[in-house]
Amino acid sequence: MLKPLFELHLHLDGSLRLDTMLDIARAEGVALPAMHKSGLYHALRCGQVRDSLPQYLEHFAHTTAVMQSQPALKRIAMELMEDLAADGVKYAEVRFMPSLHTARGISEDFVMGAVLDGLGEGGRRYGVRWGLIVCSMRHVDPEVTRRMIDLAIRYKSCGVVAVDLAGDDNLPAFEHAPHFLRARENGLHVTMHAAEEGPPERVMEAVERFGAERIGHGVKAIRDPRVMDFVKRHAIGIEACLTSNIQMRTAASYESHPALRYLCEGVLVSLNTDNRMLAGTTMQREFEIVRERWCLVEEDERQLLWNAIHTSFAPPDVKTELYNALVA
Ligand SMILES: [Zn+2]
């Protein structure tokens, strides 16, 4: 029997369906690089190695172009819940940056409402537990980050569990830190994209200066034994995204991906897709890959799933439910 799966690192704007992109583009008059499925699949290089970061960011510009109305946002969030259920995922933390969805004039509050509505309705219909993570990005004005954190705090009782800082982690972005500490003070959790492209010390900075409890990617942490020791001592969760890292050339292969070392050394590492559509992967597939390439035994697999539950931002009653599902 298939085990229940849990996903902690999942971007809404990289995880929509191609058919839905085309539907919305036609209905709302949005120009995409191709207006048929196979053309769009190739134009967005779904499941392919990317040539550069700017190219990848351009792909997100196309996905967010069809995520600018309330019906579109609600539909995409609901369909993600359906896709997660079909993939065997019982709990997911979905992340996105609300300010990227106001280009056609809807307010950030309406954006939040539409996404939360879609996750709520989809979650109930398809039996997936979820939490929402509000992102900001390192290169934006810290004032935008302040707004994103305010939104996250305001919608905490509606399903927002955490905040995240994404983007090019070669930038330290310390000017955003006070806003993240404010999120913690207001009862939200913090995760951060760090040591993906940037140096290993981004991990320590994320924890000590931004209050992060989990790290997105953390691929480069392995290069510095002090950072590895720090991650273990502070029980920091590492959200590994293998296929996505290989496509971005952050890791050379599945076999050499540091997540395997993290698992062997007792780091709280979990497996994630990052961007289901753009990476062309699913949680089932990520597990199939590591089962084969890492020669995992049953116990290792269970450990990866346990790590995901343990480092999730789910409330205690939901965590208990997830642990029960894992041992059932
Ligand atoms: Zn990410």
C-alpha cells in the first residue's frame, strides 16, 4: 500500500495545470508564448534543465499572468488540492507572494481571499490538510515585505501558518529581517530559501537574524561543517527539492545531491517538488527516484516522511493525525 505523503515546499505559481493556463488565457485575453498545450509545455521547459535563472523567472511571469483574477486564483488553488490528493499527499504547505497577483488591479486582500477559498474548498472536497505560507522576495523593497508580513498576520486565523523569503540568496537582505521577527512575535512560523545558490552561512543568518525554523533547499550547507553542525544542533528542517535543483543546476545529480548525506547524518530533511508543473514532477515520482537512486530501505523512507511531519507548521492536532496516518 502507498504511504501517505506530506509536502512542505510547494509554490502555487509553479504548480498549476497547463490546460488551466490555456483556459484562463483564452477567457481573459492573456497572451502566452504558445496557445496550445504541447507548445506551452516546451516554451515553459516543463521538466527540463533550465538555461539560466532569468529564463526561469520569465516562466513565472507567464504563470502569474494567468493568476490575476479571483476566479482564476480560486480555481488554481482548488485544482492543486485535487492534484495533491491524486498524488497521495495528505498534508501540504502551499506558498505564494500575493503582491505578484495585483497587476490587473485586484487588492492583495482579494488575492488572499481567493487563494484561501480555493485551498479551503479543495482541501475539504479532496481530503487534503493544508497550510498557507506567504512569501516575499530578497530583491524587493523591504516595504513590500512589510506588507506581505502584515497580510500573513491578518489571515493567520484563516490558514496562514508561516512566511518565507524567496529569491536570489546571494543577497543577504538583512533589511527584511525585522519584519520576519515580527511575524514570529505574532505567532507565525518562518521558513526561508537559503544556501540554494548563495553561501552556506545564509542558513545561520536565516535562523539567527530572521527567526527561520526551516530552510528551503539548503543545498550548499554541506560545504561548511560548522553550518551542518548548526543545522543538527538547532533541529532545523531542510526542505529538499531534488528534481528542481537538478533542473536549476544547483545539484549535479540525484546521487550526489546533499539531501542523501543530510538523511544519513540525521538532519531533519524532507522531500518536496518545489514546482509541480514547471519541474514536471510529483511526490510519488520524487520518492520513486530516491528509492531507486539512493537504494533506500523502508526505514529511510519512513524517516523522510516523519521528518516532514515533525518539521511541518501544522497545529498539534493535525500533526497527530498525520503521524497516525503514517503508522496506519
Ligand atoms: Zn522554492
